[in-house]
Amino acid sequence: MIQARDITFTVGDFALRNLNLEVPCPQYFVLLGPPGSGKTILLECLCGLRQAASGSIHIDGRDVTALEPRSRSIGYVPQDYALFPHLSVRGNIQFGLKVARLARETITRRIHAVAQMLDIETLLDRRIQGLSGGEKQRTALARALVMEPRLLLLDEPVCALDEGSRQRICGLLHTLQRKLCLTVIHVSHNIEEAFSVADTAAILDRGRLQQVGPLHELLRSPANEFVARFMRCENILPAVAEPDPRGATLSRSMGILPMNEHEAGATAGHSVATLGGVRLALPRACTGPVKLVIRPEDIRLLRAGPAPTDANSLRVSLARWRDYGAYMKVEIRTLSGELGLIAHVSHAAFAALDPAAGKPIVAHLPIDAIGVLTD
Amino acid sequence: MFFFVVVFVGFILTLIVADVFYINKQAVLTLIRSRYILHALWMSVWTSLVATALALLFAVPVGYSLSRFRFPGRAVVNAIIDLPIIFPPLVVGLTLLVFFSQTALGKWIETGLGLEFIFQPRGIVLCQFVSAASFALRSSKSAFDDVDSRYENVALTLGCRRWGSFTRVCLPLAAGGIITGGILTWARSFGLFGPLMIFVGSFRGRTEVLATTVFLEQSVGNLEVALAVAVFMMLIAVVALTVIHVVGGRTRLTA
């Protein structure tokens, strides 16, 4: 277990404040956040390159707070790799082994093993300056892994790579973590990158942890508006929630609610929210001002037919749309024009709407896909 | 681009060639046979090398400290380091003379400690050091500025202590800039003239260096000999600088 307790660190106007983080071992953990959120500083505190003003850091139960980086059994790959330009690939990889004064045979064996694992055997005698981005990345990984660390810290490891190399390296990192039973803490600002390597993540903003948990939880149940926006939820709507006026007698599954743009149905025992002239059933009981978080990919668009009877089905019109390659981004508005939403739909689903600007359609917002932020 | 290179190099070469054509065989023979001039050559070489070594001894820690650490008065320290570059050379000699002959501390060093500098060969080294060390310090700082501290950080995570990360990573990467500083310092020391005339004089066979030989020979009308010494100095400088550039370049590539 990697534990950071009450870490406080200040540099200029920026501060990490009472930051607590626990990462079970072995695990692939991603530290997400926008630039300037403090991810790298936290990583450097874990490394021992920066000393926190207060708090403690434990690695596998051992308090390493006061230890130098070399005594923490960590591997560190900084952003842009920081490969030593005056050394060859082999020189870079064997750097730590030479510092540790290992026997020549041991050094040769370990270099060979790590080079084979990362498929860089043919690069060993090359100079750093001639390597591609992906080759540099693998060399930097080899340099860290050859020391057989218990914890591998990666600072934006693939941000400088093209899309193809990024996917290959992410796949490699994921495989290596499983194969070596390592704990990896990977700093990134990219959600796709996080999903491609890890199951669990933390989101940091301005020195404070916003949420820690499985990635699907960060996606589906953001703890606050920042997390929702960071996870690219484009529909964050202020609303007022109140108890369901229909009580427990109505059920979404019964499909008997009269639906229109002014009144959407509610589920038994839950609340309804009023926003932009419509009422939406909420998945949990709450009252007062709330913010509704609806992921664009959860909104289903259907051709307008008879009055919709499903809960949270709204009559809307098509406003604008744009092809994003993998999906269509569609802007819709309620017929009264008071509420606008963004939906991501497949090309096939969009074509089935027979789209035209201003055309009335039906938008279905599944009740379970609505997140409610009460703070 | 190459036009400017050709014009500049061509102009310098023309000046040298003009000097060479002015020299006659007798002047060259005088240069080779004069034990005073050979002594001056020896003095120029060893004093400039010692001054350069001393400058580099200071340049590495001072350059690294100024590059990596922030401390109160850093800007003032930076300015003081650059001061000898801006000083007219004569002022350096005058200042040293005043310090060692007029101040209590200077007198104590000269008489109390018995470390005499005025009109002494070691005064040449001191004069060269004060006049030229700033070049080494400034180059060294710039060289360390160019070395990303992340290299040292990575070295720390790979098992190095601070000293190890400095010697194994930072110093080799800054070596090129430090060598350049050394070259500039040596060149300045080797050709130093004004401050030496004031602080150590130009006693034949004692404190005479090649630069002062040129002055002494031309002041007694031996213009051919003076120019022969000057061309000889240029030759030594060109050979030394070329060797240092080649070796320095190779060191940087293979370190």
C-alpha cells in the first residue's frame, strides 16, 4: 500500500493541502488533473525529490517521508524522459546498476533481460539523440525497471508521443504492470489514456484531491462539478429538486406517465427536478437546488412518434450537429427553447433520425444515467 | 551567412599575414636565441595555465551555486562576478597594487605571511586570475543553467547521492561550457599586459611575459622582434585553442 497522509506542500502561490491518498499494491493507478493541478509535485513528493512541509508517506508500511529518493525503491520516469544525453541507450540503462556497483555479469544479465522485455535490444548501442519518441520512452522505462523498483512513478509518460505510439506504449505499460506485479502511479491529463491503462484513478485540482475511485465511478458518479467537467460531461444543468408528487404509486417501469416537454415522469419514491420548463425524474431522493449531470453518450435520440410514455422522454428539436469521426455530436433544444442538451450518438442512430435543422425528435434521458450534485 | 564568416576571418588573417611579412630572418633568430624571450614564453605558459586552473577551481562550485540556488544578494554576487570583465584592465593592476601596498590586510599578506605578490611571478598569476576568472565563472554558470535539473533528479532516483548526481550527470553535461570558459580565461591570461605592467612590472628574466616582451621590444625600436613575438604568441594561441576545441568536442561526445 502506498499511503500519503496529510501532505502539505507550498511553492509560490500553489499549494497541496492536507492531501490524503491510498493506493493498494499492486495496482495501476492514474493521477488525473489539468495542467497546474499539482500532479507532478505530488509525484515528486512521493519520489522524495521534494520534501512536503508536513504529512507522511508510507510505501508498503515503511515510513519513507525522511528518506532520500535512492532509499525509497522507486522507479521514476519524468515527463520527456530526461534520458542522459551524454550516454548511450546502454549507458542510460546501466546507470543505476553501476551506481549500485553490481558485478559486471549481473549488470549485463539485467540489461539484457529488460531490453528483451521492452524490445530495445537492437538499440542498446545507439545514441539517445537518434531515437524516436517511442524508443526514448522504452529506454526510460528500461532505465527505471532495471532497478527492480516496487513502485513505478510515471509523469505524463506518453504525452509527447503520436497516437499510434501512445496506444502501443499504454498497452505495454498495462502488460508490464501485470507481468511484474508492480504498483504504478501514472500522471496524466488525458482520460482515454487513463482508461487504456488503469482501473482506478484520482482527480486533482489546484492541489486538492477531488475524487478517488474506479474510473467508471468517476465517469458515472462524479463527486462534484469539476470532476464531471474533467470527465467531459457536457450537460451540467442547474435545477431545483423536490419530492416526487406522485408518491410511490407510480413507477417508471409501468410506463404510464403522460409525457411532454413540460412534465416528465418520476420514479417511485424518488425526486423530480425542474429545469428549463421540464421536469425530470431523479434516481435518488433530494430537495433544493441541485446540478444534474447527464453524459452526452447516455442521451438516446429517437424519431418523433406518438406522445412518448417512457420516463424522462422529452420532445426536442435538432439544433446543430457535427461529425466527430467516431460519433456525432448533436445539440438539441426543448420545443420551448429553454433547455439545451448535447448528445453523442452513433452515425447509424443519427442517420435514422433523418436529420434536419429544427426537426422535432424525442430525447430519452435514462433515469439511472442522471447524476445529481447537491453541493 | 558565409559571406560574413569569410569577411571576418579574412580580415583577421590579413592582419596576421601583414605582420608575418614585416618580420625578417634576423628577428626570428633573435626570438629563438634570446634566453629572456624564452623565459618570458615559459612564464606566459605556466602562469596562464595556473591562473586558468585556479579559475576553473572556482568556476565549477560558483557557477553551480549561482545556477541552482536562490539566496539573498544573488543579483549582487552576479554583478560582482562580472565586474572584472567590465573593469579597464589597468584598473585591475592598480587595484591590486593599492590593496597590497596600502591596506593593512594587503601588507599583512605581503609581509606578515610572507606571500609577496608585488613585482613577483606569483603576482602575475594573481593578476591574470583576477582579470580573467570572470569568464570561467560566467561560462560555468551558463553551462549549468543549460543542464536541466531533471537529469539530476532522475540520477537521485537511480541510487545517486547529490554529489554522485553532480559528478556523473551534471558535470559531464556542463563540461562543454566549462571548457569554453577555461579557453576564454586562458586566452585572456596569456595575452594580459596592462595590469601586469603596473602590478608586477616587466623585469627581464623575472616577471617578463610574452605580452610585455612585445612592449619592451617595440619601445626600444625592435619592431621586427616585437612582431615576431606577437606572431609567435598568435601561433601558440591558435594551436592551443584548436587542440582544446578538438579535445573538448570529443570529450563532450564520448563522456
